[in-house]
Amino acid sequence: MSYLNFDKTLMVNLERSLGLEILRTNRSGVYSSTTLVDCNTRKYHGQLVMPIPELGPDNYVLLSSIDETVMQYGAAFNLGLHQYGENTFAPNGHKYIREFECEVVAKTTYRVGGAILTKERLLVSGEPRVLIRYTLIEAGSPTQLRLKPFLAFRSTNSLTHENPMANPNMDDCENGRVNQMYPSFPKLYMQFSKPVEYSHNPLWNKNIEYYKERERGYEYKEDLLVPGYFELSLRKGESVIFSAGTTEVKPSTLKSLWKKEYERRNVRDNMFACLKNAAAQFYKREGDKCYLLAGYPWYGASAREEFMSVASCTLDIDRPEYWEAIMDKTALEEVAHFLQHDGAIGLNGMDEPDALLWFIRAIQKYAHKYTVEEAAAKYKDICEEIIKFYRKNNHPRALVHQNGLIWVEGTHRPATWMNATENGYPITPRTGYVVEINALWYNALRFTAELLRTLGKEMGADLMEYQAEITRQSFVETFWNGVYLDDYVVDNYHNKEVRPNQIWAVGLPYSPLEKKQMKAVVDICTKELLTPRGLRTLSPKSGDYRPQYVGSQQERDHNYHNGPVWPCTIAAYARAYMTVYKQSGLNFMERLTVGYEEQMSELCIGTLNELYDGNPPYKGHGGTSYAPSVASVISVLDTMKKYQQENQE
């Protein structure tokens, strides 16, 4: 049995199986996602979802789903599943599923009478094409397979309904048909590895429901165009490959294309293998540039999330070529453009007050992975330029005061990662001196001084160290309240809410705190914030504690950073804990990872959600696969590995 294996008992239980999702990407922004029983529950679900820059910044669902029907002795067994009401599902094809596994590719096994049919899915790397392979494992009689495509041709942020503008016609192509539902969209080529018969019978399948959208308070009913169906015969042991893409393919090449893509896949037989695979799915090549997406299904490329995650999603999983593509060939250029106020930026949020500080932190991780000498040779100049950019107060949203601390304005526009808004204003208005921004600033000063000293720039290093010492003293005077660190300070107001942001003051390589202060921060975070999914965003002792991410959009926004757990904090916590407790903390950290092991077979399998409820059972929410969450847990495993190696030595 594979690591990600689900049997009949779970699959026929829709209360459970509809809550389990799969996600595959092709490293150029194209993805395929649905539930384990192939019933779409989100408007973001689809067999082929892709960016179409000519239409806008969204992703677009072309092929929503496919209904398969197995025919034997004149009887038809429909394997499809759609929701048409709160408890109304049809045609209930999930009852034929005997097993689902996802060790290499998503594979569903159906038993229909005396026939056993498998269905395997993968995306072609670098091009918008999904391949589905059907194999008839057993058959006691002649077997026909009928495939009915459900077409959407719409943005992931909208739903489609029956309309006279939609084109239901299917033109010929080799071993298949092609449709262009609207003139502004690309054509969708649907082809097979063997000749098929096509019957044209266009109709709208109406009022399909997506219960996840209903839960979120959005429109949730959709009509999908079914232009007709394909039909072919299968004999025992035979496989046929279905291809859906925006360009025509030679059917004779589909089997070799499948084999080539299959051999590129990694086996997911443990937690690290799952996280490694999840991390690689965030890569997005865009022409000659490459980015790390913040997550799926609705996030694009964002500076803060990319710089927080890139080292663990490339270097820690032995993919240095993607570090080079993302950081050296793309981010370096875009950061330089931003510093010069010159040129278009592909990364959103480069002007966030902490984004460039996370960039330096990513370089610091590179130095720890390789050597400080290598990092200094490649990145000293850009790190020094960033520090000068802040110190000269050229940053549009951050000021360095004479006390050496960074001041930000966060009452009218979010200035930190806790960025939920209501009517355009921050729900959590963290403003003035913010604890993690200044912890990052101190760390950046010290690390840049280290780079300078490595290259023999002693005077520059001394000046940087002098600046850092001013910042350190002011940091302690400003944030330390005798027990832990205030979250932010503005004028004479000290926000004393216990939040996870203080953990970065201990979890970064350079801490402004003394050992006793570091231990106090770790201990209060452990006592009031730690859960099996990471750190809560607010202590349960607070009157504003809202642990469940549920309700209307307004309710969810208010709860977003006021109680739910964000796994992106766990890497800093792990590093902080090991800094304080060293080898004696290793067993504790090993137990902590069990909570993430459980998540590999929950929600979006093999990856981690954006956030989780702050109270048991810690249900997941938000983006179904989130780069900072995945990167943070990879970082925890990497930290543990280093301490384990020290134990062996």
C-alpha cells in the first residue's frame, strides 16, 4: 500500500472524500485540481486551469471535468459525480471506486461488474496540457468507454451560465475534436491515442453546485456546456490516453509523452517527499523569468511570500537550479529595478516594508547552505544596496529613525503579513515600530556586516555593526516588557497582545535579545500559542481571540489573524526552540512534526493549507497549498536534520 492511499470505505463516504483534494501543476502556472472522487467543490477546480495573460491576471478554467461511462452488455455505468443540491449528487460514480492512490500520479481504480478500470492523471511540464490514461485491467466481456467533457471557459473568479454566445461546435482534429467556446479564448484540443467515435449532442448541464463557495458566501451554482461525447472500445490490458490542451498534438506521441512525464515524477512515500513535491509545484516559468507562486488556487507571485519561502522550496529540496532561476535570474533584477525606482516589477508587493528584509534573509539561508564566502561574492552588493536604501529613507513605506528602528504606517494600509482589511483599512492595524520587521532589520544589518567582513571590507563592516548595535539597544528598550516582546509600539502605546511575531526575534540567526529574554519569548509562545499545526496568531487569553476561520467574508477577515494557526511561523519557532534548548529540544521538535505528518493525507493531500483553526480539530482553510506553510515545515525538518547529525557525531 502506498503512502497516500485511500480505500473504498473512505471514497464512498462523501462527507469525508469531498473534503480531500488533489492538486497538480506544470511549473508554468497551469494546474489541475479536484476532489479524490472527481466531484468539483470549488469554482477553482478543473481538469485544465491556466493563465491567459491576454484576458487578464486570473487563471481560467477550460475543461472543468470529464464524465466517464463504462458500457458492458448494453448496460451503462456512469463514473461521474456532480452536486446539484445540498444532499443531491449524480450520477454517483464514486460508488464504483475501489481505491485511490497518489504515490506517483493520481490513480483511481474502479470496479464495474466484472471490469476493473484505472484512471491516472498528470500535467505536461511547461505546456497547458493534461493527460489522462485509462487502463482496462480486467474485463469479462467487450467493454466500451464513453467520455463526456464539461466545458467552462471562464475565470476562476466567476461562474458561467447558459448563454447564446457560447460556441457548442466541435471541429475535427486527429483522433478527436477541438472547441473554442468564445473567440477571446484559446482553442481546446481533445484528442486520444487511438481513433475514437464522436457523437455531437450539445446541451447545458445546469445548476452544478460548489459547496465550498456556498460556505464562503459566494455564488455557487454553474451551468457547464457538454458538446457531446467520445466513445471507444477497450480490450483487457489495453490503455488509452486522453489529451486536453491548447495546441494540437500527434496522437502517436501521446504514449511516449506520458512515459517521459511519468518518469520525471518523484515518489511520495513519506512526509518529506510530499513536501518536496508540493514545493516544486509553486515554480512558475514566465518567458525568461521564473517565480515562486505564493500558493494555489488563487495566489500569484508575491515578494514577501516568495522571499520567505524560496530557500526551503529550492535549496532545502536539492533544486539549486530553481534558486538560480528564481533569485539570480529574476529576483535580483527586479529588486535592483525597485531600488532604482525604474522598470516594471513582476513580483507583487515589492514595496511592502519587510519584503526586502526577507530577501536578505533568503540570501542568508543560501550562505548557511553553502558558504558565507560564496554568498558574499554573489550577493554582497545587493544586500548593501538594500541597507543603504532603508537608511537613506528611500523606501516608500518605511522610515529608519535615529534610534535605529524602522517605523511603518499601518493604520491606513496593512504594513505587515497580518494584512486583512475591512473597507480598505487594516483589521489588525499594526503600525509604528513593529516587532518582526525590526527583528528582520537587525538580522539584515548583522548579516550584511558579515558579508562585508568576509570580503575584507572592514570599515564598512564596522559601520554596519555600529548601526546594528544602536538598533539592538533600541529594540530591547522599545519591545521588551519584562516578560515577552510587545507586538508593536506607536507613540506611547505598547500593544501587549501575545502574538507569534515576536518569535522571529529569537528564530533569526542574529537575535537582539539576551539568552534569558530569548527563553522567555520561546516559553510564552509555547505556552499560549503552540498547536500541532503551528503558532496561533493570537493568544486564547485575549478578548479578541477568534480561533475559527468560518462565516461570512467579513467574519473570516476579522478572524484571519486573530486566532487561527499559520504554519508559516513554525520554522522560526523551531529554530528559536533549538537555539534555547539545543539538543534537549530535539525530541520535542520530532513530536511536533507529527501534526504535519497527519496533514499529508488530509485536505489537499500531500501539501499544507494556508491556515488552520486555532482550536481542535484544527481544520484547514484558505489556500489549499501555500508556499510559506510548505517551506516552513521543510525548514523545520532541515533544522532537525542538522541537530540529529550533531548527535551522531
